[in-house]
Amino acid sequence: MSSPQTRPLVVAIAGSQREDSVTRQALERALESARERGARTELLDLREYELPMLDPDAEPPADARRVTDRVEAADAVVLGTPMYHGSYSSPLKTALDYCGFDEFEDTTVGLVSVAGGRFPTRPLDHLRAVGRALNAWVLPHQVAVPDTHSIGEAFPDTIDDRLDELGEQVVAYATIRPTERCQNATPADD
């Protein structure tokens, strides 16, 4: 974790394997907002990593260490996923399986979920539960992007505004000590 005197590092993890991923687009928009607020940013595109299903008895592969090292270095993490069968994607699940308290404890976490159809809130609930199990501080503000098949070159203004707000909040809370977060938290608006 960076010291308060340096620019916070915000790492986003894209849990989509699709070439033209709306999940990736949404994360890039949130990271752009974080950069505009002074953060250093990095996108971990899980298509670029060889992450086999976790075997707790085996030595983690090099790519798993690359992912966990980047997550542990982050002041804030944004998790992005398409909705698959009412939950989050298996590539993201595998990446999170390699992580633990060392990577997530007291880390600010933002959430993004996308779906081709209905409103994708259930994956957000599942990711929130995982974040809480890892003692992360999951932001109340989250972004659900429905009807992704109708999204062209740009997000609708309402979604764009929510992604911008997510980028702003991950930067705002990234370097706040855990005891101070409760004093600064805003109620969930979803």
C-alpha cells in the first residue's frame, strides 16, 4: 500500500474473456476517472494470465504471483465482471482464489458488473461478500451496467456518471485509514 504522500495505485481486474468486453470498457472508464483525480492506475486483463484452477497443495504459477503482487501493491482494487448465470465470471473467481488477506485486508474495493440483459446486481452482491470475507473495505457505491448489447461506442450518461463516481470514490478512500472510513462513508445509493 502506498503512503499518503504518494499518488494512490488503483488496480482494476477485468474478469471477462470477451475481445470486445463491455466489462473492460467500464473498468477503463472508472480508471480514467481515478487518473483524473491523481491516481496511478493499472488494468489487469485476465486474458493475459495463465491461471489454472487453484490447487492449494501446489506451488502457485508465476502468473498467479504476478496477479497477487499487483493486487497487494494496490491502494484500491476495482473488480469487474460480466454476469454469468446470476453470478460473477470463473476467470475472476480463479484470480480471487489465489488472493487472500495479504492482498485485500483493509484495501478499498469498487465493484462493476455488466449483463447483456437484465440488471446485473446479483454478481455485485456475491463480490461484496467475497470482499468482506477477505476483510476488504467494499465501497457502498457500485456500478451495474444492463443491456450491454445496446451500448455502442459510449456508455449512456447515467452509467458514465456512475463509473466516474466510482473512480472518484476509490481514489478518495484509497489512503484513508480503516478507522477513518466509517466517519467518511456515505450510505449506499443502489
